Amino acid sequence: MEEHYKHRRARYEAYIGSYPDFWSYLRNYHNAFKALVESVDAHRRNVDAVAYPLLFIARHCMELGFKANIRYFEKYSEKIDHVNSKSHNLEALFKAFKLHVHAMVKNLEDKFTSKFNPEDIEAFDEYCQEVDKLNAQFHLLDKGSYSFRYPVDNDNNAVFAPEQKINVLDVIELFEKTMTLLYYSASVFAKYTDYVDNIEQMYQDEMRSAYEDEMRSYYSDN
């Protein structure tokens, strides 16, 4: 029994300071979402038992995913919209995410006079249409990111009407499409952004080499 307890304690040792980035937080919350869904399916329980945390986690994953992508693409879009945003407004964050991606495309095409594959941009826009369905639903249900956390708003009014309901399976299906967009947008456009990074690295290497040559020349002359 004691050995079993030790093994259990070891499994529960959480290195919460080792992964301090938006992507790690997103994966953690996504894992929690999947665990709750699997629990509902495995035990054939009614989703009402976990509906609020399940919906909150889905919404929070979207917020984390939008913010993670905004922070990634802002380097290439050269825009500052919602880069260090404290906003919980999914509509505004989703708009900013799309803005950064499309601004990146225009910015890199203007700089390097090379065209993006239209199929990559079309695929991104198509996924955005699916994500917009869930985003709009959450915007109506939980605009301020409190309806799935508290039963009343700041004025002590009930956040949901007694007869209000939602089929969580519809959310689950749209949510997985949303996660595909949020996880893989950076990978889809990596062939373009990697080129920019390589050019930047080459420039830095040339500057460093020129500086070292200049310093060697200075010390040899003195």
C-alpha cells in the first residue's frame, strides 16, 4: 500500500514552472477537455454533471490559442493588435488573429516579392469559417468569460434562463476543428516564416562576422 501511494504521489508531481508559455497552457487545457469528454462517454453519464467546466475549458482553450497565434504571427505581420492583450473577448481576439495572419501574408509578399500558395490561404480561411460558428456561439453565451464560472453576473442576475440549453456534442465537434486551426496555422505557414528567419539569421551572422573582422583589424593595428 505504501509503495502504491509513493507511485501515485510521483504521478501527481506537477512541474508547473517548467512550461511557462501559451502553447503549453493550451495543451494542458485541451488535455483536460478531452479527459472530461472521455469520462462522459466511458461512464455514460449525463453531460450536465460537467457541462460548465467543459464549456469553460473549451472557451478558455480558444482564448489561449488565439493569443498564442497572435504572439507568434506578430513578428511577421509587424502589427501590434492584441499582442499583449488582457482581453477575454473571443470576437476581438479572433479578429486580431485573422488580421495578423493576413497582414503577415501581405507583408512578406511585399518584402520578398514571392507569392504564398493560394491553397494555404484558402484552407486557413475555410477553417476560420468553421471556427467562427463556435466563436459566435460562445460570444453569445459567455461574452465576458464569466457565465461558465459563476451562476450570476456582476449585477446578481442569472447568466442563463432556466429553459436555456445547448447540445455539447455540437460544441465538441466544432471545438476539434478549432484546435486544428490553432495548433497548425503556424506549421502551415512555416515554409514562408522559416525563410524570413533564415534571412534574418544570415544578416545577423554577416553583421557579427563584419564586427569581428573590424575588431581583429583594430587590435592588430594597435
